[in-house]
Amino acid sequence: MSRPSPEDISRTILALAAERGAGKTICPSEVARALGGAHPDGWSPLMGPVRRVAVQLMKEGQIVIRRKGRPVDPEDFRGVYRISLPD
């Protein structure tokens, strides 16, 4: 199986966030699973690429990365995060 491109990841992030709706968040692992399948060997390696694309999308104003419900600095955040559409 080929690795998804950044464009594939971007489309998936935006589609899942739109599907979830305004005011709701998605987990980055949902994006990785949508692209890599249910088995951890398929989706786990995608977590880094998903994060990189999410950071780029936040810099472009297309999504918001949240930690504990608050927007983060896309250049400097750690740990568990969620993704939402802009308010």
C-alpha cells in the first residue's frame, strides 16, 4: 500500500472535520485510520504526516488545532490534540 500524499491527508482532514460539523472536533487518529485502515500497522505510521499537514492547514486558517479545548500555537504544541473547523 502506498503512503497517502499530503494532499490526500489534507482532503481527509477537511472532509472529516466538515462531516463532524462546526463546534465539534476530530481526533488525528481518525484521519490516520481513514487513510491507513483499522490495523495499527496501517494507521500508526501516518500520525506524524497527519500532524504535519494539520499544522500547515492551521497556518492557512483552514482548521484549528486544539489542546484541552483551546487553540494552540501550531509551531509549539505537545501531546494529545484535536482538530476542528475555525469558529
